[in-house]
Amino acid sequence: MPEQNLRIALVQTNLVWEDKVANLANLEEKLWSITEGVDLIILPEMFPTGFSMNAEKLAEPMNFHATKWMKQMAGQKKCVITGSLIIQEGDDFFNRMLWVTPEGDVDFYDKRHLFRMAKEDETFSPGLSKKIFELKSWKILPQVCYDLRFPVFSRNKWKDGKSEYDLSIYIASWPAARSSAWETLLPARAIENLSYSIGVNRVGTDGNGIAYKGKSAAYDFKGQALVEHESEEVISIIELDAKALGTYRQKFPAWQDADQFSIRDDNMP
């Protein structure tokens, strides 16, 4: 159970289509506008390029340009930075969410559920495992966009009264045409898992003419909004209350009545 509060910056931004130099420059300026101390900065899905299937042109190996940029910014801002980019390993491409610490350590989660309607599944390889990051005693579940539609994969597990995670983060390129699902499922994930839930989406229109409404938001363990954005470019800072989370879980231990099951998937270890 976390003992300290967690301060988080949500970066809702437009992205320049398939232009890493422009996006990293724009984001660097935005991150330097954050003058308050934070523990974590969250960027959208594929923040260097936009949600592109042009992986052969845009992919980079680990610890290359965008990763080094994240390390530099994390060190300068003295906080963890997370967001996804296109990574190549051998012949495989991944929509990889990096978790970069101020010390330069890098962990990652590969997007599990690939959006077949955009042929993401024909371009990228799926992640094979669930991941939990830790920050200031908070256990954090990383998820990417389409993952939001699959609650079994994000199911919070409990053992001896301790939760698998305390906060879920969904970074996204979630189109405006389906924003109602985004706005419904984010608080649902918080409620059903007795955890905080944060979604960071982009705004603007991409190179395929797809519009994004943003609607980045953060919800507490009751599904109540801590912050909700419209479609403007904006950075908001929220503080997650560790004591309030622990108190609620003690007073409303719905997890004790959850059905016990495990995921069986031949593609997962």
C-alpha cells in the first residue's frame, strides 16, 4: 500500500505527423513549462510520431534518439517520464511504452492489444506480459490505448490483502469518433479495480485525417473525476492521495468477493 502521495503531470498535446524532431522540440518546451515539482510526467501514445503504421521508416532501436531524449528530460526534470514510441528489435516492431527514471534507468511495457481496425496487428508484434512499475511505493499498471477495452487483462489481483497495483495509466491515440467509450471505460477501470485510473490522449488531426478530442482525465477509486479535459492542448498536475486510497479499500473491501480466475493464453508465458 502506498504511503506517500504521488504528483503527476498529464500532457495532452497535438502531434506533428511522423516528425520526431518537431514533436520532441515541442514537447521539450511544454515540459519546461512545468514549474511545480512532480513525480511522474505522462505523454500520449506514439508521442514522437503520431499513431502511424509506417514502422519501417519511423522505428528506432532501444536507447536511440527518443529514448535518450526521455532520459535527458527525466534527469533534468528529476522525475519519471512515460510514453510510447515505435521500437524495433530484429524483424519485430513494438508499440512500446517506456518508463524512464531520473537516474537513466529504462523499463518498458509492449502494447498487448493491437488495434486491428487500423491494421496495427499486421505491423506490430503484441506484448506477451503484464507489467507493474513502482514509484514511491506506488504500484502502477501501464496500458496503451486499445488495452482499455479488455478488462480481464487489467484485472487487479489481491494476495493477503495487498493489491497488485494502485494506479492504472492508459496512454492513447483514441479517436474523437469513439470518445464516449474512452470516457466510460476509464472510470470503470478505477471502480472495478479499487484503484486510481489516468488516461492521457492526444488532440488534433493526424496524417490519416483522424481527429482526436483529447478528453484526458484522472479518476479516483470511486470513479470520481479528479480532472477532466476537453480538446485543448493542456498540462494538468494532480496529486493522488495514498491515505484516502487505503482508507477506502479498508471500508469497502469489494476485492474480497471477486471471482478467482487466471488468464490462460498460449501466447503468454
